[in-house]
Amino acid sequence: MSEIQKVAVVTGAGSGVGRAVALALTGAGWSVALAGRRQEALEETARLAAAQSAGDAGAAGDSGALPGGRTLVVPADVTRPEDVDRLFASVRSGFGPLGLLFNNAGMFGPPVPLEDLTYEQWRSVVDVNLTGAFLCAQGAFRAMKEQEPQGGRIINNGSISAHVPRPNSVAYTSTKHAITGLTKSLSLDGRAYRIACGQIDIGNAATEMTARMTTGVQQADGTTAVEPVMDVTDVARTVLHMAGLPLEANVQFATVMATAMPYIGRG
């Protein structure tokens, strides 16, 4: 069974799911390139990873436990091809062969009726969630195909909305359904090059983006209700499991969500 190179790119690494996954990977000995628009937020993730590594090293003592991995801060806008090219060039020169892309950067659109969503608002969501995910997947695919040994893994961040929509979420829901198509195409096209691709569909992880779940969100019947959330580290553990598999095995789709959230029966 072949082992994956423990070098990863995490997009949207400055907060939320991206930060939690980056910390889980570095804690497991991965070297992680932290990508996102906000340099200060990325540097905070890097500081947290360093503190985690120092704490783990102190706790391990002379046990020989694996120290935490390194981080590389790479400010990048995933909607800009030149930024994405620079991101993967930085990883190649700073860390070497790429083992993993966690394709995570994303945004919600405003929760407004479909007829009130502006073109600019639609385009912003599509540019980040779909075009950005494509560009990063393309960059990772090229790197994994060209490197020696060939291969690696791409994990796309889908959503519960890749299956069922929330009210007034046409842009976000459309892009997350499209991510499922991207995942399937990458899986098929990557077979010949030992590139595995899977998707994690996340429901109500407690992050800045989902804070409104705890104050009340619109339901399919028009009412507003508070929804349960789960710890974001539960998401990170799931990604870490997917990332750690040998390339001969793949989690094609995984759904991790707050147990009591209104997903089954939603809509």
C-alpha cells in the first residue's frame, strides 16, 4: 500500500473549518500551506499550529512522538488564476511533492428571495465557491500528475446544501451541487495518475459562518428556528481520516453534521 506525501494545501485556512482542519493536519505531522485572502488570519492559524506543536512536544517528552508539521502562509485569492499558480509554486518550492488539497474556501450569499439576488451577488458566490474550487483543484491536479511519485488526494468541501437547499439560498446551493460534479469528474480523470478525490458534506459546524444557526434561521415552512450545531473539530477529525488513507482507498462522499439538525426531512 502506498503512502501519501504529508504535504497539504488548505484553502480558507484563516478561520472556521479551514483553520480546524489545518490544525488537525499539522498536529498529525503534516506540513500545511495556509491559503486565504486575509494574511493576519492565516498568520494566527500558523501561530496556533506552532503553539499546538510546542505543547505536543512538551507533553511527549522523550517518547519519540511525531512533532507537529510546519506551516507556510500564502495569501491568495482563489478566484484569481495568478494567485492560485503562485500558491502551488510556493508549496512546490517550500515543501516539495503535494499530497493533499483540502478545497475549502467558500462563502454564503445573502439570504434574500431569488428575485432580489443581484447579478453581482450571484457572481461573487459562484466565483469563490465554484470557480475558485476548480482553479485550486486544477493546480493540485497538475502538481500531482507531474510530480514523482505521481498521485495525491483532493478533498472538496461540499455541504448539506449539495443535497438539499435552505430557503433563499439559490447561489450557494447551486455551487454546492456543482461541487459534487467537480468531485466526480476529478475522481474519474484522476484514476490514471493515482489522484483520489472525495467530498465532505458538512452540516452546522460551529464557526463564524454558521453563528446565525444559534439565533434562528428560516425553515422550509417559513418559520424561524434555532438549529443544533456540532464542534468544528469533529469535522477536522473526519477530514484527517480521509486524508490519511492510502491512495488505493478513498472516501468518495462523507456527511458529517450535528445529529439533531433538520436535514433528514428538510424541505
